[in-house]
Amino acid sequence: MKLNMGCGHNHKDGFVNVDSAPASGPDVVWDLEQTPWPWPDNAAEEVEFIHSLEHIGGDPKVFLAVMSELYRVCAPGAAVRIHVPHPRHDNFLNDPTHVRPITPEMLGLFDRALNDQWKAKGAANSPLAHYTGVDFVMESCGTVLDERYAAEMQAGRIDSAQLNEMIRSRNNVAMEYRIVLRARKAAA
């Protein structure tokens, strides 16, 4: 099974399109903040949150429950594709339904191997994989640049170091993150 979570009007063939808004015509009407989800353990080989995860879990307990449910329904090795607006871009800031910034660093808190490293070092990072029983490894992470900065990079007027500093210190440089997580779990 493949799940397109928070699909809105962006339905995908071959996926179970899920949304809480019946007006969007999903295959399954479901509020993803309501757990447990209606799918069995290890059922999903692929899950997509394309501009939807930032709309879920304004309450930290709800967000942790969502991540636990996501892990539960993922088959071993399942891919979880996440596209979210960069939290320092107007696309994130101007939408009142965006309740949670999603960053690669935040998603790293759900990686058990990283949690183990932090624990061994006595680091203060929140070991959310340990607390929730999930284990997602980040397979890839890309940053989509705002058009102006993409053109500057392409023209060679700014280099990677300058760009990284701009992303850390300015709004509207990075437009979006595109992340792929893998569910790291033993075969059932």
C-alpha cells in the first residue's frame, strides 16, 4: 500500500489519498491527528506528506503520536517522502494553518542510531526515537532555493558557503525541504 497523506486536491494514482476535508474528494477521509490510524501494522511501503506534515501536530504530544503511527503503519524499509516549506520562508510564515516547522534536524531526533550516539556523549538532544519507539533514518535531504537565490547560484555569483550562511541568517533564501526517511525496523 502507498499512502498520500493530507492530499488535498493533489490525488496520486496508485496511492490511497487521505485527507480530513471531504470536499477534497480523498479515498479516505481521516484526520491524521486522530490516532490510531485505520491501517494495519507494517502495511505501507511508501508514504508521502507533500506540503501537509507542517499542518499537523501543533501540540507536541499529538505530533509525537503522529510520528509513532507513521512508524507503526510503515513496512520495514518503507520510504517516507516529505516536502515542507522552509520555516524561514514566507510560504511557511504566511499560512495560518502551518502549525509546525519541519526541519531535517528535527526529523533526526527520530533516528535511533543518532539517539544512541547522543546518549553515549551525554548530549542534550531530545532522543525522540528512544521515547517513542520509532526509528527513521534520513536517506536524503534537498533544499529548494527561492528563485532569486537559485539564479545567483547558477550564475556563480554566490558559492555554497555564502548560500549556507544566507540560509541560516535570512528569510526567503531556502523555499522548501525535500526529505526521504526510511523506516528502520526488522521484517515482521
